[in-house]
Amino acid sequence: MTGVRVRCVGGIVRDDQERLLLVRRGRPPGEGLWSIPGGRVEPGEDDATAVARELAEETGLTVQVGALIGSVDRPGAPTAGSADEVIYEIHDYAAVAVGGTLRAGDDAAAVRWVTAAELQALPTTPGLVEALVTWGLLR
């Protein structure tokens, strides 16, 4: 894919019952759809710092960021005043919740833990389930 590339990160967090942490997006892109919590990497941030910040903002949880699980490119809408296509370059990392209280915040409309079966029944962002299967996180 070509266009303006925007580096983004996500945090793949599981609880002690092996449920996956998801947020329902409250804003575009993906408004109303369920996804891995995450967002744009801000100038001066490394990926781990961005993952920890995004998860705290969206879920209220403090996380310890682990290894890169996988990366995907997703198309986005052109920004105002530009005809350039936006490509979200998303790098998803393993993360472990180490504190905080689960709550929807920032641009998340809702947050919850889901089983693999529950995930299959939810409206999710394009390519999420396929990526999780490819990375060996869902069967």
C-alpha cells in the first residue's frame, strides 16, 4: 500500500481466564466496532511507551508491554485538505495488565473482556479476527 503512513500500536491483553481485552471505538476510524485497544504513536514516543499510554487512556489499565505479536497495514480516509491516502501501519504487542481499574476512556465507547466465541459474534474492525487467527491467538 502506498500513501501517507501513520505509525500506530495496539496492546493484546489477556486476563487470567484467557479472555481478550477489546474496546468499542467511539470515533473514526472504526467507530462502533470492537478492536484491540491502541492508537497513533506520538512524536518522540517509542512503541512500548505508546502502547502503555493508549491502554491507560482507553481502558484505565496500567500494562507491562512485551514482544511484538504482529503488524498489519489498514487503509484510512484522506485527511482534511489532502487527497493523499492514509495507511495505518499497526504494530500489535503483547501486554500484561499490572494495575488500574477497567473503564472505557478517551475514544473508547466501551471496554470488555471477551472469549474467542464472544469475539466471533461481535462487529469488529476489518481484518481483526483474521490477524488474530494468523498470529495463532484464536482457533
